[in-house]
Amino acid sequence: MATTESEARAIHSAVSAAIHRHWGLFLLEGILLIVLGSLAVLVPAVASVAATIVFGWILLLSGVIGLITTLRARQAPGFGWSLLSAIIGIAAGLVLLAMPVQGTLSLTAVLIAFLLVEGVVSILYAFEHRKGLSGRWSWMLASGIIDVVLALILMAGLPGTAVWALGLLIGINMIFGGWALVWMALHARSEATATA
């Protein structure tokens, strides 16, 4: 057990040292994320289509790689299923790349389903914690309710919400991630300055 604790401390120390040494890069990445996230929030339709195109390329490339791998291992069990999976990935990628605007509707539908399921699960999870008298269950309940409400708002506004929802959520995520990196970098800089 002591070895595991010392290894964990060594890893933590190495990560901390790397952050202190390269705080400027983290700061730059954070600023870029904030700028890109702000652009996505200001022009969510463009960000939604861009996200759809990126997702299309990911599906297409993973399908092609899966197809190559499957064809090289024809004697492996499940060859037919693996081949079908690769073909579906390629087809889905091509469809998203050929029709990115329509693809945003599909991705928004997936987002709505995710928010609904995640929200219901979070609400049930919160009630389980409430029964166990564990603290902070109300935050989990609030998070679940917000997820369900967001899903219902997006669903009620379809197909119009598909134009902006994906881009807006990606933009908000990038802004929060960017600010987290900026604050981490500034904290690391002040610690590095104090020790120097």
C-alpha cells in the first residue's frame, strides 16, 4: 500500500511540476478555448454545423479503420458483425458530411435523448442519496431537473432548436473549460513565482 501511495504522490508531483513549468501554454490554451467558445455562442448555427462535420469525419475515419482491420482479420470470430459495424460507421460519416445541416437535427435528437436519460437517472440517484441521508443530494436533484427541462425545451422547439442547440452547448462548454485552464495556469504561475 505504501508503494501505491508513494507512486501516487510521485505522479501528483510530476503533474504539478509540468503545470508549473508550462503554465504559459495552459494559459494560451485557455484563452483560445474562451475565444472559440465565445464565437460558438455568438454564432451557434455555424458551430452546430462545424460540430456535425467534425463528428462526420470521426465516424468516417473510424469506419474506414474498422473496415481495414476487419478485412485483415477475416478469420476472427464476429467477422460479419464487425464488417457491418464498419460499413455503418462509413455510411453515417458520409451522410453527416454530405448533409451537415440535416445532420445537426439528428445530433440534436441524440442530445435530447441523452439529456432526458441523464436527467432521470440523476433524479433517481438523488432520491437514493436522500434516503441514505447523504449530504448535497439536492444539487444532484437540481442537476437532473435542469437536464430534463433542457431536453423538453429542445424537443418542443424542434426542428428550430437543432440549428443552435449543439453549437451553443459546445460554446458554453469551451468557455467554462477555457476559464478553468486560465485560472489553473495563473495559479501555477503565482506558485512558480513564489518559489523562484
